[in-house]
Amino acid sequence: MDTNNKSFKKFFLLWSGEFISAIGSGLTAFGLGVYVFHLTGKAWAVALVTLLAFMPSLLLSAVSGVLADRYDRRLLMVLGDSLSAVGLVFILICMLNGEAKLWQICAGVTISSIFSSLMEPAYKATVTDLLTEEQYTKASGLVQVAGSAKYLISPVIAGLLLTVSDIKLLLVIDIATFLVTVASTLAVRRGLESKKSEQTESFTSEFKEGWRAITENRGVFVLVIMASVMTFFLGFIQTLSTPMVLAFSNSTTLGTLETLSASGMLVTGIIIGSITIKKGHVKLLSVSLFCAGLFIAFFGLRENIVLICVSGFLFFATLPVTSMCLDYLTRTHIDNAVQGRAWGLIGLISQLGYVVAYALSGVLTDYVFTPLLVKDGPLANSVGRIIGTGSGRGAGFLIMIAGVMLAAAAVILHRLKSIKKLEKQEGSAELCMVE
């Protein structure tokens, strides 16, 4: 890549558009979660909508990764942003004609997710296009701040707006944010060399190249697998926090709680964005994952707003550290020429955990754990004496189990020889730079 194309200012402009888009997406995600729970009263329905909003984009990410290496990455981002609004418009039209049914919401989020699949690999590869290696860590912190917007800013805004209006307003705002994102992407695209479709290889060949890129270093591949384990456990808290809190509170409290909790991500993201971490990424990754597991366990412990808020804050504070370490260790071991297809496959493998969690969490909560912890349930006089009983305690107990298992996975990660080799390689690279 020509060094003349490297520009932190262009990255910051692109990041600003994604930041605004994340706020809009967060408004819709929060609003639909509350809407569906009130519509059905079931955790599985909330999990289903979450799954359909996520899975199509994930399954298509590998194909999108190949496209990101074949064609203009910024153009793919524009198309993905613009066309993903179609699904939201469909949901909005259904609501304007009366109460939207569950299948209509599922159809709308699926359509939106399909087109959103064009975004992530192209965005990650564009970050590499725009930055020098020394800027990766700082950029990762800012990317985490943008990602935290849907948790930090959106919930409190959505909670307040839902007290004076309804979800239709949230959808309109989200649709409008696409215009800002497209404008910033087009501005960044201007002056950058467009990627020509010069490849003559088949998609299958390019998939194989992406697969080789992430498997030729055993440590990197293990990191990707462990990331999938991590997302499996994180999927439980993401899906079940809404029914757990709404079981004893309201949407305004839920929005405020999510915002205060997610401020931990903002604080850590800003810190990471302002410093340069040159070594120790493997150890830092293990510690942050272990702490995240413990905080998740405390999150589900009791129906206590203060406890949930504090543990949520500490949990979200670990996420930018974890993501930064994973991003740095992976990005620095993959050639830029194949990063689009590599990130597509990495996204697919690492986030399969979310798919499994979304598919299982609602069903397990409604039909296994909630019956165990209602009044006079089988666990009411044992586990129930510690964490309480009621309609939301099944979700809380399942969240606790996920947290404990994540902490255990962090210990395993730290002991793996292939991961320790990455740390040694990192140290060796640092020594070579000094010499």
C-alpha cells in the first residue's frame, strides 16, 4: 500500500460516521428488544430477533471478505449501509399500519442483516489501508468507543424517548443515521486509490487463501477459536439482560442501567486510544477475560440495580482491552493483501459463539432455568436462597453460569503453549526493532 494513502484524519472521519451509525443501530436494537418482550413476554422471542439480526450477516461475512479484497472497500461499505436500511423501513411500514407481528420484525431484521454483511470485513480492511502499524492500537481503542455507543449512548436515549413516543421514532432516527455514514464513507473514498477487480481466482481459491492466512500460525488460529468461546458466553448476558431487568423494572431503568454499565467501555476505550501498548498482549488478554467472567457472574447474582450497574460497568470496562489484544495479535500476523477475506473468516468463526448462545439462551431460560427458580421451584430453597426467586431469576442464574465458565476459559487460554509462543514472538519482534 502506498504510504501516501495512510491518514489518521481519514480514519477519524470514517470512524465518526460509524460512531453515529452505531448510535442509531443501538436505538433500534434496544427498542425492538423491549417491544418484542412486551409483545410476547418470552425471552426466546427476544433471543430469536437478536439471532436473526445477527446470523445472516455472520454467515455471509466470509463471502463479504472476499469481495472486500476484490472490489472497492469503501463502495462496499456504502452499499451495505444504504441497503441495510430497507429492512428497517419494512418494519416501520408494518408498525405504521398497526402493531407489527413477530414474523414481520424477524423478516425486517433479517433483510437488514443480510446487507450489513458487506460492512464489517470492508471496514476492518479499510482501517489497515488508512493506518500505519504503529497506529493500530490507538485506532483499536477508538473503534471500541464507536462500538460502545450502541450500549453507552443509545439505551438511555431510547429509554427516554420511549416515555414520550414509541419505537417508530427510534426506527426513523436509525434510518436517518445511514445518510451520515454514507456521506463520511464517500468523503474518505475520495482521494484513495480504488481497488480494481484484477483477481482471476475463484471464490473457493480465495476462501482457501483466507483460511491459510489464519491457520498458518497456530497461535492466531487458537485465538480465533477462543474468541468464539468468548462470544458464546457473552451472548448470554447480551440476550438475557433485557428479560432479567424487565422482570422487576421498566424500560427507562433498563436504558439508564445499560448506559451506566457501558460507560466502562467508554472509559477503557479512551485510555487505550490515548496510549501505545507495545508488549504483553497475551497476558493482558487472559487477565481481562478472567475478570470479565467474574463480573458477568456478579451481574446475574441479585435483582439489585446498584450491584447490576457496578458489575456491568466493570464487565464492559474489560471488553476494549480484550478486543484490542485480539485485534493486535491477529492483525500483525496477517498480510494486508488478504486481510479482507481473512477478517471475513475470522468474523465467521469467532462469532459463531453468539449464534449458539442466541439459539440456546432464550429456550433454556423459559423452559429450564425459570421453572427451577420460581416460587416453590426445585431450586427455590437452595440456589434461590442466594440469588432469589421469580420470573427473572432463571435468566440471572444462566448469566452467572456463563460468567464462571468464561473465567475458566481465560485460565485455559493462558496455559496454552501456542498462545505463549505468540507472546515470545511478540517479544522477539520487539528485540529486533530495538537492535
